[in-house]
Amino acid sequence: MFELDHDLAQDIVDRAMAILPCNVNVMDSQGLILGSGEPERINTRHEGAQLVLANGRIVELDTDAAKCLKGVQPGVNLPLMLDGRLMGVLGLTGDPQQVRTYGELVRMTAEMLLAQRHLQADQQWRRQRCDDLLALLLGGSGDSPRLLDEARQLGLKPQLPRVPCLFELASGPPAEALSAWLTSRYPDSWCVSPARQSLLWCRPASVALDEPRLLERLQRHGWDVERLALGSPAQSLEQLRRGYRRVRDLLA
């Protein structure tokens, strides 16, 4: 599950304090200060933030109220939300009457950064999980209903007929870069890199391909394809696995 961490909290603090005349703190869902313009306060408990977390609302503390709480200075503390979930607390230090006007603007920016980082983390997880699933599906043990159902949920379309193509690269950018290039131009492609300079590309059988022209394009982009082995269209995963073994044996 996505959570606030020190790096993201400090990034929020640094961005806010670049334009604000006050200190900013960011606390996690337990009230621990993760990021602050006062480094000595990092990793200390903020009881004002705990009030926000307990009530789910803005808490303003004047000088007298702050004296009654541990690790707290006068200011405004606002809940940080992501998709309806309380992620942490944003605190602005100072006279509540003066810093209140900044609070909502800073909170909006902080929640936008939270959403952006959450999206990046989700995309990274999906890419990694897709890579893991493809390795299982092509490795000989990927016919279980659970794996196939997960592959469908992730949009991998395991039911599509595909043609295995195995590239052996002599030089140029690594195979991972070629994988990104192919999948961006040929939707629903599968790419697995058995080695740094080797790439298995399982393109949809419905895609008409001019191999010599493709190799010319790759050469212009810096990939020196030493050898390319092409298989026959596979109508099932088992056929695709056999096709992969054939093109691999052919290059060997």
C-alpha cells in the first residue's frame, strides 16, 4: 500500500518553503514528522498532527494551545488526502491568523504531489508485475487459471495469437530500450529480455510486418541487430512456448 515516505515529505516541504515565509512540516499517518524545514524535528512525534488524524479535520493551535502539546509550535495543521484516504498531515508554523491563507494552497500542491507519486509507484508496480507474469507465461508453467486471469486483468491479452521474434543485438542501447520502443509502436506486444543483448518479441499475429524495413528503422535508432529468428504464428500459449524454444535453438 502506498504511504508517505521521508523523500516525498521533504520534497513537499522544500517546494512549499521556497515560496512561503514560514516553516513547513509533513507528518505521516502516525503523527511522526517525516519532512521539515527544521531538521532537528524530523522523526519526532507531533501531537497536533495526531489531533488532525484522530478527527480528520483542520486543527489550528495558538501559542497557549501549543504549550499544552508535545512537539508542537503554533500554527495550522491540515489533513493530507489521497483518493479519500487520510495519508498524513501538513503543518505550517506561525500565527494561525497569518498562515491560514497559505494552508489550502499548500495542501492542494502537496496532494497533487502525492497523487503523482502514487501514480508513478503504481505504474512501476504494474510494469514489474507484467514482466514477472510474462516470464511465467512463457516459461512453461503459466497455464494456471489464476495467472491467466491476472494477465487479463493487467491487459496482457493472453488469448491473442502471436508470432515469436528473437533479436540478438551486437551493439547499441540495451534490449530493455528496444522493448520499450517495440511495445510503444506495436500495441499488445509482449517483450522479454533473456539477456542484456537479447530480446524475445511476441507480436500480435494480426500485425503485418516488413522485417527488412523494421531492421532498417532499428539501425537508424542505434540498434545493430546481429541476428533475428522468426517463428510461426502461435494460436495458444503452449504453441507460443514451443515457438520460443525453436527460435532460441535456431540462434544457438
